[in-house]
Amino acid sequence: MKILIIGSGGRENAIASAIKKSKKETEIYCAPGNGGTAEIAANVPIKQDDIKGLLSFALENKIDLTVVGPEIPLSMGIADKFTAAGLKIFGPDRKASLLESSKKFAKDFLRKYNIKTAEYESFTNFQDAQNFVKQKKHPLVIKASGLAAGKGVFISENAEESKKILDSIFNGKIFGKSGETVVIEDYIEGFELSYMIVADGASYKPLITSMDYKKIGDGDAGENTGGMGAVTPNPYVSEDLVDKINKTVIEPALEGLKKEGIKYKGILYAGLMIKGDEIYVLEFNVRFGDPETQAILIRLESDIIDLFLSVINENLKDYKLIFDDNKSICLVLASGGYPKDYKAGYEIFFDKKLHNRDQISESGAEYYIFHAGTKKINEKYFTDGGRVLNICAKGKGAEIADIVYDNAEKINFENKYCRKDIGKIYVRP
Ligand code: GLY
């Protein structure tokens, strides 16, 4: 079976590795891929936003299944184009992807279907937005409505700060078209949680719970990032809470999508804020989270190819989604300076035996190294992005954090940075 994975992060390396574990015979391609996918797939130099190029490649090479990692190709309608050409593709269509690519669409949708979310207004010009924030109590959350690579959300403490943010978005155009509409919402204080389900347009199944470490610094200090680590399960999430999220967020959202004429097929990722007994939706993503997926997929026991096909063929209800009962951690090794400016192109020194293969520690725990921002040149690996490598482990207890950090010590590149607290508080019994 020929499978094409679109994307170049740790998430895509983990998806490729899960596909490799299938009993089916596979030939995997990754566009554009990274240094890690180069080990288990053929990297194809086509960018994730070159939908025409990706479609031609898939048709010419008779790809049986395409799996889309990132949001950009989804928001550009890759699923619509592939499906129209008779190709099987995992990921929601363009209209469904508006849940992530337009914050205004998502907020209006939540309001329309009575799903709890912070009070908000949206604006298309500086003056109206500025008049609004002047009379609002702070803090406020200011969001560019379009895609902004995780950088489009600001928490503003006062009217002066709000003015500066709005000026940079509307007048400075820091997000280009993505900032033409701005959503301003009340700030909700609580505990943040990401929750993912997979849906086929008729039924859905929750993935195991996970927790993402969003901030750059230990103890959740500093700037927001794409994610500096993840653990599964999320130790703060009880079965009752999962039940409540399904009943008050996921099911009404899937029903609402149906009423809008949207058949939602793929992963739905809800970014939630839990405040007392209330569950607020902060945002939706229409794809697997990164790095949560790396920690989730190493615990997947059922065949991932069958999962993708059951969604595409709309028979998810017959698919048995099975995860093992371990705990897992994913630690991100990043380039120093990320999420702001950083230098790339440094050689990575590590034992190549570690790549992509399950390694068994003395305690019996399994660990994995996935690549994110890396590239392979003449059998050497170089840093090629902000988030460089993912070290993941699964096992029964606290030893998995030690395994991950022992491996982090053995991998070297210039300006290597990682948080020191990933999984330590949460996974230790
Ligand atoms: N880790 C957060 C995200 O994938 O959006």
C-alpha cells in the first residue's frame, strides 16, 4: 500500500512510525518530511502548501492513502481536491477546516450551537476594535482570526497594551491576511486542557487524554510555543470530565457541523478551559496536536492504517481503537532562542541506532526518538527548525521521565534547549 504523509514535524515522523508498525505491506512517502522520516519513508521535496504539486504526485504515483498532518493544506482544501480526484485522504475538507482557519467562524459556530465559550466580538478595522477595548474590563484575549502558526493570540492586561496589539495587527499587518479580522474575547481563568477525538461524519471515538506543555520555560513560564512536551494520560482529567466534555462540547459540535452541512471526517482537537464546573471552548484545531500526537501514538495498539481507512470509508464505529495502559512522555529538544529567533544548520550528534526504532530500557520501558526540525545531508543530521527532536518514552511510572532526560543528555547540537520539568510532576506516582 502506498501512503503519502504531508508535513515535516515530529507529528508526521510519529505517524510514519505508527504506519510502519502496521502488518500491512507499505511504501511510505513524506512531503516534505524531515531527517527522521528520511529513515523510514521516501522524502518528496513538495511543500505542504503546494496542493497542485501534491495532487500530481499522488496521482502519478498511485498513492492509496494520504494523511495530512498540518492545518495549512487542510485550510486550502486539499481534502476536497484529493477526494474529487478519486484519492483517499485523511483530514477534514476546507469548510470543516474553517473551525481552525477562521477564529471568527469557530466563535460564531460555538455561539450558534450554545457551546460554552468566552464572550466575544469580532472586528475588521482598528477604530471599531479600539473603541471596544477602551470600554472593556481587562485582561482580554485578542486573536488574529486567520492562521498564524500559533503566534496569533495575545493576552492583554490593559487598554494601552490592547491598542498596541490592535495597531500591530490592523495597521502593522503583522499577520497579513490572517489579521484582517480580529476576535476579542473575555479572558477566562482556569485550567487548560486539550482533547482530541476522531470522527467519520457519523460517529466519533475519543483518543486517550494528553497534556501539552505550551510555555517555553520550566513551571510554565515565558512565551507560548507550539508545545515543548506532552504526557498521556492527562493526570488532571477524570472519566467524569471526559464524559462531560463529550456531552457538552464534542457531541453538540458534531451535531452543529451536520446542521451546517459539514461532514466532519478526521481529528477534532478542542482547546478547552475548565473553570469550576464549566467547560469553555477556547479554540478548535482540525488536526492532530504536535507534540501530543507523538505521546499518544506510541501507545496505539490497533492498526493506524485501518483507523484512517475507517474514517475515510465512514465505518469508524466498527473499528476498535485500542491504546495500551502505559503512561507516556514526549520531550521536545529545541533550538535555543525558539519561539523567537534562533539559528539552524547545526550538526546533531547522536547514536543513529536511536532513530525511529523502539528501544527497550533496562526497566522494560520503550523509548523513541522522532525528528521534527531536522534534515539529513550525506548521512549527517542538521538542525532545521525551532523544535528539533522529540524524545518519547512509555512505561508504567516515573522511570520514563528519567529515560527521556538521559537520552536528552546523549544528544548534542549547538544551542540545544529543553524544559527540565516535562512529565516529572505529572507522571511520577
Ligand atoms: N500542541 C498544540 C497544537 O498542536 O496546536
